[in-house]
Amino acid sequence: MTRAEEAGASSHGAGALLEVDDLKTHFLTFEGVARAVDGVSFHLAGGETLGLVGESGCGKSVTALTAMGLIKTPPGRIAGGRIRFKGQDLLCLSPAEMRHIRGNRISMIFQEPMTSLNPVFTVGDQIAEMFVFHRQAGARESRERAVEMLRKVQIPNPEKRAGEYPHQLSGGMRQRAMIAMALACDPEILIADEPTTALDVTIQAQILELMLQLKQDTAAAIIMITHDLGIIAETAQRVVVMYAGRVVEEASTAALFEEPLHPYTQGLLRSVPRMGHRARYGRQRLAEIEGMVPSLYELPEGCAFHPRCREARAVCRREEPQIRQLDGGRRIRCWQRGG
């Protein structure tokens, strides 16, 4: 990112609750260096919901894990950039300092609660631990507040469920328990990493409705990480689209759905089923994005998306585009758009 672009990104996120600035998270393996996050910048305003979208492997979850201080080193390595929370760079904090922020002021709901909850402790004990560690509450008070949190996330018979282990709960209940744990200390930022992926459609809708209601109650800002554009349309005010470890487009949700600019974003939207668009034999036709996401070990020259782009030209194959600021707060990384 050039100095001019850095200045633009900084002013664009002035006064933001969270600022991610030119973040680079790499993984050193036997195959080489995987640049999972390679120069990502965006900001999150207080109280807003920001959607972070893209195919699997684009760097969404690694960005979130870096912000939470959960990248294991080695093999992971923060190769550059800053993550400022209320002006404080999280990447400069010690592990002990980060533990007092993680789960307290910034919380995360993980994709699969069965692997995130500890199987040998009851759900109530795991939620109560948040109050013991971050609020220095006593055992009895922490237990009562844990039951209250389970009630708040609409788990029936919360007193009984608090004494059960994760495997005794259904998938929907486990996800609600994860939400209860994440919101226990009234965090200012909630990061939701594919919070409904493993759930059936009915439970997905209930979880999303619950999250939106709790957001109104707590005024927390949310980073919603997902590949489901339907979820983004329902929940987010702004969207950041990622591809191969980089931001390729950013816009308000309304602007992105009305007029996507980047060919990758256009491809994502074309692949969403729509009512009323039917092909022969009464079946709905989906327009897939041809090709595969490139290996992070061997990214193509030029634009990383050009092998899959129908509009790619010589310059796309030769030179990597820089992200550009457009009117209305939009940003795009493309030679064919925004110029």
C-alpha cells in the first residue's frame, strides 16, 4: 500500500472502534510461505455490523484470529500491519494484556461450538469462568450469572442446561451457549465466524434473529464472517469482500447488492439462487465462478483473480492492481473498474 493509500485508509476509518491497517499474516510451512492475509485494511465503527465475505481460504478467519491474538507462532507470523482497538495497537500487547481484552472487550463466536467448548466442563462452568476471570466475581455469583446468560439466549430450562456437558446439547443449543459466553462480559466488538454454518435452515434463522436482538440490547459492533451473502443482506451495513488474502471490494451493503463492481463480487452474487430465474425443465440455473481459488504458495502474477476472470486483459496478467478509493466510501482492487 502506498503512502497516499495508507493516508486515505486512515482518514476513511478516522474515529473507528477497530482499524485493521495493512495486516499481513503468513504461515511458514514445508511447502513454503503461505500469505493467508496479505495487506488487508478495513475499519469497524461503533455499533455497526460489518460483513467479511469470500470463498473458503480467502483469509477471513485468519484476519479475525489475528485480531484476537490466537495465531499460533510458529507456524504463523505477523509479517506487518497494525490492528488498533480504540487507538491501541493489539499487536503490540503482551499475551497477558491480550487475555484481558479477549473475551472481555472483544469476543468471538467460533464456527463449530463442539470443538470450541471444553468437553470435560459443564456449559455453566465455562460461562461462569468469564465472570471469574474478567469480573473477579465469586463462584456463586458467577454461576447465577451464567444461568442468566443462558436464559438471555433463550435456552429452555437454563438451570438444568447449565449443569450439562456440551455433548448433551443440540447443535443449536451449543451455538446459543457460545453466544452466551461471548456476550457474558458485554464486549464492545463481537466477531462471529460462520456462526450458522453447521445448523439447519430453521435454526440458522433463529440464531441470526437472536444475534440481532442481542446486538440491539448491548450496542456491540459485529464483524460477521461468512460466505453466505443472504446472511450479509439481512445483518450487515457494510461489506468487505476478500479474495486470496486481500480485500478486492468494500461498499455499503445496499450499494454492493445493487451494483457490484469487482468481477469476483459479481460472480458471487450471480451464484446466489434467485426466485423467478428459471432455466429449461423448470430448474433454476446457477452461474458458478469457473476455476479454483489459487494456492497461497503460488499466487499468479498480476491480479490474483485473473485466471478466473472473464474480463481479464494483458495488464491484469502482468501487474497487480492497487486498491483504490471511490466516492461514497467504496474501495476496489481492479484494473477494469473504478477508473
